[in-house]
Amino acid sequence: MLEGLVPGGLYVLRGPRRVGKSVEIKKTVRGLIERGEDPRRIIHIAADELEAADLRRVVDAADAITPASGRRFWFFDEITAIPDGWPAAIKWLRDNDLRFGIDTVVLTGSSARDLTEAVKALAGRRGGALDSDRVLLPMSFRSFLRASGAAEGNEGVPLPPDAEPISVAELSSEVLAESAQELAPWLPPLVREWETYLAVGGFPQAVAAHAAVDPPSPKPGRGAAVRALKESLLDVVRGEAFGQSAWSRAQTDAFLRRLATGIGSPTNCSDIASDTGTSARTVRRRIDALRESFVAWPCYREHRLAPALRAQEKTYFTDPIFSALSPRSRRRVDLSLLSEQQLGMTLIRAFLRRDAGGYPDFDAVLHHRTRSRKEIDFAGPGFGGLAIESKYVDGDRWRRAAPTLKASPWRGLVATRAALDMRDPDLSAVPTALLAWLLGG
């Protein structure tokens, strides 16, 4: 995620807590040293406990202990934990400290709102960095398969030949038919591993725990390491996303469980408020906080290929683990809903490859409502005239989605469990796992 740092550039790396941003920094530092950079010119700051005024003190202190010449590399990890105006402090340092102004600076954080404001404040102070906004999310499906297969002593799943991911707009009927023929030998293991992915998720700690079990557990996502990760993420949501709310862990848990039951449906804040014993306004604030912390993402209704911000959006989590943080025994979220959610994330990742800075806008992946008030799960301005409906079924049951897709102005694609039907160029059925592999997600 931090390859290709341009000397003098200022970079912003966003992503949820526990996703591996700190590890990316350490890997980058190691790479810089291996390429011959002077370690004394590399400064790493864990910013969790700092205040904005401390940033100037840190830069002043570094002048005394770093070589007097040469550009330095700065890594401010979790800078969004600073509560009092850190963007203004970094802006002041870039403008007024001559040396810091030409150093290479990397800022990481878990608050989309704060980092978006920082991007605006630091406009014109990014040096020569062209791809300065980067987003690190939990592992994609492809990455999950590679990580599981690369685990020591784990033969993993036989993977299809690695190919460059394609864009959503490239999902023509011809491309899908050709890809389906090429990937047919791998389709059964891809489908099986997609369902494992929906159970494990893409957080590195959860993937590592799953890959370390030999043979693989029939109930992936369990074990001491995963329980510890879930407890940690629940505390992160409560303490950071909901910071000033004074909600208990039980209230936070109940709220997340209630959100999980509504995956795939328009978000009704009044209903959620009634079920959780709070107000609709509070529900709205909590959902916004989850979005800003990369825990959830909104799928807005489409109107003329743009978000209809006054209409009810659908709320999805960024990773399956967020739908199962509760330590209480309960029924899992339906697999079909998790598949729909992660297909949406796969589509988001496909657009992030071309515009990482556009992640907080959530205007690339939308849902459509037909005149008969039926909903199509995913459409958008970059879909190339395609609408995608998630129907995680086998056999011909996917055809129930045909009338809704035919009523839309676009070519239809149904994301199934294992059903594959390419006979109609205007309405195809393709396994979700195959789509996720093709799109690189």
C-alpha cells in the first residue's frame, strides 16, 4: 500500500483499526533501509497519545537527532486519534518548517471524516505525490485465497492462473463467457472458498488464525485469536467510533446486531431506534460514525446514476466479522446477505483501484429502484450499462430476478452461488465467487 513514495510527497493511508496499517508502515521502513536509506532519516511516530501541539515539538526534537542534510521520511501512525486540530498543525509545519516542507510524510488514520478534512486542508502541500490518497481495507477474496494457501504447512486451494483484475465496465457477456470457460475447472473450490471467506472475513488476524488450523475448521471464524480480535473490534467501535456517547459494550453489541439483521434492506432509522431503545437521530449519528470509521458503508439509491441522498440508503459492513462481533450465541447472518454485502465491497474495491481518494464519497456503487418499487442491488455511473442483482442460489431460481432486471434500462447480471447461464447476452447468471475473482476482490 505504500510503494512508490515520491521524495517530498505527503501521503494519507486510511482504513479501519486492526487492518494492518502499522504493519504496512513497518514493511515500508524495512524496504527503505534495504534500499540504502539512512535509518537515522526515518522517523516513526505512534500518534495515539499525542495532542496537536506535540507535533511541532516532535519535529523540533527530530532536528536535533537526525542528519543535518537529506530528505527525511516521516510516518505518523493513527494521527486521527489526535482530537484537537492535527490537520492545521501539519499544514503549518509544511508551510513554515523549511525542512519538513520537503520531507516525505505518511499519515495514517481510522477516521474517514478527519482524513477527508485533512486532504482539503493540505491541498497544494502534497509535494510530487500523484497517488497520495490510499485506502487499506480487509483482505479481498483473492488476497484471502493467497494468504490461506501461503500459510506454512498449508497446501491451500489450487488457484486459477493469476491475471490482472478487470474493471466492472469490462464485464461484457463476451468477457464473462470466455472467463467462465477458462475458470470452469476451478469453479467448485472457488465457490467453497467464497463461503469460507464469508465466515472468516479479511482481517489479517482472522485469516492467519484460519490458515493455521490443519485441517481447516468446520466452523471457521472461531478460536481464541478470533475471539480476541472480535472483542478488540467491539471496543474500538464503542471507544472510538462512538467515543463520546457513553454507550456500554452491551448497547454497542445490540446496535451492531440489529444493523446486521437489516443487511440488504433500506435502513429505517426509526425502526432501529424502536428496537434498540434510542432515538432515530441517535441511530443516524451512530451509523455515520460507523461509516467514518470504515466499519460500515452506505449504498445510496441511484437517481440518474448519482446518489439520491434524501432517499433511504442500504447499510453494509466492510467485512463479515462486523456482523458477528457479539460474544453471545446467536444465529449467523444469512449467507446470501453476507454474499451480497461482500459483492458490494468487491465492486467498491474495483473502483478504488482507479480512485482511492473517492472512497468517502460512496457514489460509485449504488442501488436502483424500478418503477414497480423493486430493487436492484448494484448499479452506478462506472458500471458500463450493467446492473447486478445478488441471488445466492443454485439451479434456475436466479430467474426470479429476471423481471426486475429486465425492467431496468441496463443489461442484467445475476450473481448466483454456483449457477452459470450465459445463453442470454442481456441477462447472464454467474457465480459470485467467479465475479469476485475476476474483479480482483
